[in-house]
Amino acid sequence: MIEIKERIEKLQKDLNHYAYLYYVNDAPAISDYEYDMLYRELVTLESKYPEYITPYSPTQRVGSKVEGGFNKVVHGRPMLSLSNVFNDDEVRAFDNRIQKELGHAPTYVVELKIDGLAVNLHYKNGLFVKAVTRGDGKIGEDITLNARTIKSIPLYIENAPSYIEIRGEAYMPHKAFKRINIARDEEGLSPFINPRNAAAGSLRQQDPAITADRELAFFAYAIGESDGATISSQQELLETLHHYKFSVNTNYRVCKNIDEVLDMIHEWSDKRHTLPYDTDGIVIKVNSFKDQEILGSTIKDPKWATAYKYPPEEIETVLKSISINIGRTGVLTPTGELEPVFISGTNVSRVTLHNIDFIKEKDIRIGDHVLVHKAAEIIPEIIRVAPEKRTGQEILFTMPTHCPVCHSQTIRKEGEAAVRCSNAHCPAVEKESIIHFASRDAMNIDGLGPSIVDSLIKNHLVETVVDLYHLTTEELITMERFGQKSAENLINAIASSKNRGLDKVLFGLGIRFIGAKAANTIATYVHSIDKLLTISKDDLIAVEEIGPTMAESIINYRNDDYHRHIIEGLRQAGVVLTMHTPQASSEELKGEIIVLTGKLAIMGRSEAAKLLEAHGAKVTNSVSKKTTLVIAGEDSGSKLSKAQELGIRIIGEDEFIQLTNQLKST
């Protein structure tokens, strides 16, 4: 047992270190595959020996859903906003005021102003215990469960004061923003306007699994209240935060005078467009904390800091025409064809128009003069039209009544913004489905990108994902750009994808509303495709993180004869359609069907469920006649009432603690 405990502790420590190198330093020490193998080993061991799970284990980042709203938290030290300056003269005026009040010229620390959501992190004895939004500066919301999913936030700080608050900005990188909006477009959902709104919405999700899928990041730049922190300057603070293994934006600069401050502002005017995240200015801070204390604050903002705001880059051009693209879910997405313009470092000639509601809301017409910028510095977007420049020759756009590829009728369901092709097997849909199936987060078939898929379809070698597993080297070398070696490599990559597991297959099938996280949750619950083909909708809804919409989508998918044909074809091709799950470490609770309800003080419900399952119990989310035990924590609701009606055995947290102690001793 000692060896097992030591192995678990080593895995926890190593994986946290590797995550720090990857997410904070951008310097991975091992491959993704090696990390995944170590992580899987840790999950297996912790499932068998849950008594060794720690709050800072990398497996504990994603917790249970938030019940009800977010609790309000009063900041011990207010989170003030910043005053703004907009030109060189105003920057110099700020410096003149500072010098006049201090009686000397200070040094400044100049930082990029990250465009995200300000968050205050609480650490007690080094352990991350709470995260609170800025709110109105005095009162914020408790978003601890969601903040834990941000991998650049340490769950434990070594050599920290007994209590310290770390403040910084939670933000969404451009890569994640682009990925999420592409997925939302495919589903016919309204896209996020910008990464800041996306980050704010992600941190207020009821389900931490959704937040985790959004891939947020965090830059630390300040401290709030603390016990025993002895820091004398902003420069020293940033160095300390880096020592604590927080992600600190390395583009800050210590400036001896205001001319050096202005040099940095001018330098980053264009350079900021090359960053992989949004910035909305430059923050100028007096470096010395002693000087900051002398200067003090107003009711709204500190007098020792200000934010320089860059003007937005908006370019005018002409919308020449609107074309239609079709995604893997059959959604018709209008795309604007522009007179080419140069924006934020690249030429832009196309812009997504999302859906007909977006076009109507902005009153966009073919031939319009439009103002374009880059959302997240990467995605071209029309901000508004210039109606005063209309000549009367502009053309109103309407969505096509028939699919431009297969000519089937298009449909728009009530309550949806999306217009879809009514043909579920439209060639355009099948092409996008194969591309998605082969993608990294799905079956990860190396070398099978969009252009190769397009060639395979044009050469009549594949029509569905099943056909991939029947390709031969001889067939591939008949295509352009394929020689013997490249053909063999692709065939080998396709063959190796057979062992990815049920979760990857489910995500790869492109079932509507089922992302990578939901696919993993479902696969872990059903274990096999056979169970998924027979499970009831109610049982699916009872699975944690799977709601009625997802359940309905799965039922509709599996009841379609064509989709069943695809699943059977994958089975016949040798694709693994099961999910490996760890075996119970004991059978003390074998035969028990347990429901957890309410809040448990000693551990989260997901951790409690792992402990119970590790000893043979089956943990479900709904109370029925088959339930043998209900564990009721604080604020238990309808599940407790139903258990009482059915006469099911109920224990409270005190009895549960006794039970866990008995289990851990075995």
C-alpha cells in the first residue's frame, strides 16, 4: 500500500509539473500521448484507492454542477477599476500629476492589458480554496468550481503565506475562441461576439465540464489581502507570482521615465495584433508600493495606475456577394465575399455572416459599404454597414430554399437561427462528417485532412466514415500526391485509430450537441455501444452532465437506420466500441444502488461517488424503487423527498463519514 500511495503522489506531482510547463511556460517536457498515459494511470489508481485523492490532484479540476445560482462574496479589499487615457498628452498629464504628488519621478511597470474577466483567487496554507469574480468591485460571485478547470491556475502554491489572494485576468485564447465559434456555427447557435464575452459566459456556467471544454487561461498580476506577504514593488510582485508558478505575462517592462512608457505604448500598437489572445490597451503602474500608498485611491480607481486604450482597427470595404457553406450538421452558413482589405496584419477577403438573423439584425445587403474588424484579432467580422453610402443598387439577401449541393429542400426549425439541408446524407454533410471523424479530438487519423478527404470523395473511394477502414494502399496510389510510402502511412494511421475507444468514436460520429467531454461522460457510463443502443432517455438524463437536449439527440441518432448501419459497419471493420473502466478494489458495497443528494462538507459528490464505486456500489443520479441507499447532505431536495416516500434507507453526512472511514480502512 505504501508503494501505491507513493506512486499516486508522484503521478500527482509530476502531472501538475508537466501541466505547468505546458500551460504556463509553453514548454512541454513530454508528448501529449505520454501525458495521457500517465494521467490515465493516475485515474485508474485513484479509482481503486480514492483515500489517496488530494484536492490538488490534476484529476480534481472538474467538479459537479453548481446547484442554483452563484453565491455572493464580499471582497476583503475592493477590486478597483482603472482610469483611462487615450493619447500621448494624457499619458504625460498622468505622469505630471504623479510627480507633483510624490515630489519625485517614479519608475513605472508597464503591462499589457488583457481583455478578459478579473478574478480573485483565495489560497489558504497554499491550497486553492475559492475564486471570486470582480463583480462591482465590492461584491463578486463565487466561481470556484469553474476556476478550478483553468489549467494555468495552480491548485497548490509552495512556500506561500498562510493566506493570500492572487488577482488576475481569466481570458479565452484565440485558438479556443475560433474552435468554439466554429462548433456553434455548425450547431446553428449564435456565435460569441468576442473572447471577453465568451470567457465571462464560460465562468458563469452551471456545469464546470462546459467551462473546462472552453479552455480558458489565466494571467496573474496583483495580490489582494494576505497574511505575511512582504513585497515592496510591482516588479517584485510579478517575479513572486512567477515563482509561485502562476502564468505571468512576460511582456511587461520596467520604465525609468514616461518617455520609455510611451515607447512601449507605440511599440505594441501594431505588435499586439500578433498575440494569441486579446488585449485592449496598456496598464501603467507606479512600481514602488510605498509610492502607491502615498498616492492612494479614489472611490473608483487607484491614483497610481491608469490604462492606455488603443483605438479599434476598423476598415471599410465593399460586400461583393454572399456565398453558402454547408457544415457537418447540414447548417447553411452565409459567407460574405469582400473587396480585399488589409486588417491587423493580413489580407481579408471573406467574412462569416453566421445566419440570416445576423444579416437582418445588421441590415446587411449585397453591395453595401461595411466596416470590418477582427474579432479576437483573428476572425474577420462585419461590425456595421454604412447606409448613408447606399446607391439604391444594393440587394437584399435571402437564404436559399434548396441546398446548393444536393438540391434538397432547406428547413428552419422553430426557435432556431439555423437553416439546414433536409437531406441528412447530403454529400457536403458526409464530407464534413468524415473530416470531423478524422480530427484530433475524435479518431485522430494523422494525415487525413480536408484536402485528402475531398480527393477521396471525388475519386469515389469513400462515401462514409466506414469506407475509410476498407481503403487499400493500391487505391490510394492512384490519386494525385500519393506515393507508395505516403499511402502506407495513411493506411497505418487509419488502422491505428481503431483502438481509440468508445468516447472518441462517439465524438467522431458528430452526434448533435455531443462534444468531446459529453462523449467521454456517456462512454464511461454505458461502457459499450450495445448499451448505448438500448439505454432509455430517462437513464441518459440521469447521467451527470447529460441533460434532456443531449439525451434526445442521442436517442434520435441511434434510432435512425442509417446511423445504426454506420455503427455496425464500424464494428465489422474492427473499430473498438467499448470503454475501459477500472475494476472495483473491493466488493463491500456490491449490490448497493446509491444516490447522492445535497452538499457534502467533507468531499464533493463526484469524489464521494468514486469512493463508493471503488468498493462495488453503483451510483446513480435518480431515486427509484431499485435504489437501496440515499446519502443526504445539506440542502437535499426532491430526491430526499422521493426516497422518504418510497421508504428507502437514508443516511446523513455523519453516518456517511463513518462509512467512508470503514471503507478507507479496508
